[in-house]
Amino acid sequence: AAGVIQSPRHLIKEKRETATLKCYPIPRHDTVYWYQQGPGQDPQFLISFYEKMQSDKGSIPDRFSAQQFSDYHSELNMSSLELGDSALYFCASSRFAGTEAFFGQGTRLTVV
Amino acid sequence: ELKVEQNPLFLSMQEGKNYTIYCNYSTTSDRLYWYRQDPGKSLESLFVLLSNGAVKQEGRLMASLDTKARLSTLHITAAVHDLSATYFCAVDRYSGGGADGLTFGKGTHLIIQP
């Protein structure tokens, strides 16, 4: 079965650089969620989109922005990267808002 | 502020033994999720519990939900090494009716030794 696809899988950036993470939801899923997981930490909710509109906003820094496009894929844009942004970033998708979400393999971002 | 508390946070057990992981939460949501995560890997959905009294079983794992007590349990029966992983419980941040994010517990790091 098709799963959530994230790209890239690994990314190394220097401080103050920008990064763009991409998420392609499971086909026919219209809802996308982004999470950040630091080493040894639980996932922290960043932001979600339903039908291309922002739905819920969590602990997303102002330096980050995200959007969902007409084909339902989503991008997380991260600027002025800091060492503390090094983490696993997960995208999840669900068929409808409020139903079970399935997680992608994640993007490991390392800021040096 | 929504709180999700798991215990224990670390559990080392022998194969063949039974044990229970507890998840307490502060929201009035009647939905609760259990995920498994292997090191550096994605989060695998184990159970979605949708109502008070819900009980679901898959292999050696059984999850239950008591919304009145705001408590969920994940019971492991006759543990095997392959179940070694980190287990997270999570609840919807709000009512669960929209695209709410999840709030996760700190996770239970489970090691099963031969």
C-alpha cells in the first residue's frame, strides 16, 4: 500500500541557512500534519492542513512556515536554521480531518 | 495545558513475562492512540481507541481505554524480543473533530531480554 513519502530523507545544513522539507500524502488523503522529534524526545506537533487550509498550529517557530498545495502535498520551510532545529521531522496524513493519521519515514535534519 | 503522562518511561523485562504500560491524560477527548517507534524510524500506528471501554488486541499487545478515569493501558503478554521499541500514547489536542494535532506522552522505552 502507498505510504506517506517525505523528501529528502537526510539533510545537512549550516546555521542560518534555509531548508525545505516536502511531504506527499497517501493518495486521497486531504489532511497533512507536521511533527518535530528531537533526540530522545516525543514528537511535537508543529502545524496541520486540511483541504489546503491551515487547521491547527502548535509549537512551530516563527522562522518556519508551511503550506499545502493543490495536489495536497505539503512543504515545510525553515529559515535562519539553528543548532536546536536538528531533529527528525515527520509528516503524517489522514483521509479526512480527525481520522487516523499515518506517518512518513521522516526527514533527519542536521544543522552544523 | 493538555498533559499526557506515561509510565514507566523505561522498562526492561524478560521474554515470556507480562507487563502493562499506563497512559494518563488530562483532556476530555474520548480518543487515544498508541504508536510504536524503533530507533530512528517512523511511528507505526498500533491502536486507535475511539470510545470509553474500547479494547483492541493485536498479537501479544492489548490496549484499553477508560475515558472516565482518563486512562489507557497497553498490556504486553508473553513478551518476545521483537517487541523491544519505544511505545507512545497520544491524544488529540482538542475535540478531535478537525485536523487537530496530537499531543504525545514521553514514551516508554521497552527492552525485552532473552
